[in-house]
Amino acid sequence: MGAVTYPDEKVAEFVEKYMVPIQVMFDAQPLAADFKIKWTPTVITLDEEGNEHHRTVGFLSPEEFIPSLMLGMGKAHFDREKFEAAMALFDQLLKGYPKSDAAPEAVYLLGVAQYKSSHSAKPLKEAYERLHTEYPSSEWTKRAQPYRLL
Amino acid sequence: MAKTIRWEKDKDTALARARKEKKMVLLDFFNPG
């Protein structure tokens, strides 16, 4: 990450603009124990109170890292029921990085956030249909399978 | 001049900045070896 992803100009711009970055050694205590770090690189998205919302383990290219951060930020909003903000981030991710590994989860969570906002089941079915069409082999397509019956 | 990431080293400092700037925190555990 330090050799390829973090020096990337788009990554650096994104991180500086939207996040507060903190970097520590894998064995720095008490953080390593608090977050149960077993392997590096481990990248975690925290909210401003220090609560974890998203984690990746292993190398991510610049093209995958930015959408992964966007997914983490969206999940932080989603977990705190800030659905409008979450939907905006998932939508932005899907428009900018539709082929990224983070995209299928964003489709799934976008559907759930829309459902929670509207109390209509339609977005869940639409999420499944989009996943089935655009990401047929994704685990998120399998997770959304029950929604096809709605 | 290209932007570079300016890393915080202390969690409390990062969280205080996050609250002030209304941002999320990216916490990276790395192994320099």
C-alpha cells in the first residue's frame, strides 16, 4: 500500500479531502489489541467517535481503494441510520467505480437504505435485479436472492 | 506539487480532528518490513 496505493495522486487527494488518516504499526498497543489486528495491511473506517464500520485486509490497488473507502463511509452513515447520506455515497461509488469489487455491496446496501427510507419493498427487488444482471457471480447477488420474490 | 497523505500518529488526535472537520477516520495498520 505504501509503495503503490498511498502515493497515488487520486488516492491522496481523496483521503485528504474526505478523511482523517492515521497510520500505526501493526503491533502498536493498545490499538492493535483493541482492533484485533492479525495481518497487514489492515485498513479500517471509523466514525468520529472511533466506532468501526468497515475493514479490509490485504493490498488494494488505487482503483479499488477509493471505492472501498467510499463504501466504508457509506456504511458508517448506514449503521447510524443516516440513510440519505449513505445513499448518496453508494450512488457516487456506483457511478464512479461500477466495476470495482466494492460495487456489489454498494448496490445491496443502497437497496436496503432505500427500503428503510421508503418502507417500500420495491428497492430491494430492484437491487436484486441489478445485482443479478451486473454482478451475477457476486456473493451479494446470492444474499439478495430472496428479494426476487418480492 | 503532488498531494501526499499527511498521516496522524495518535488516535485521539485523529478523532478530535474528525469531529472538528466532520470527517471519517481511515485507520491503517502497516508493517514496514
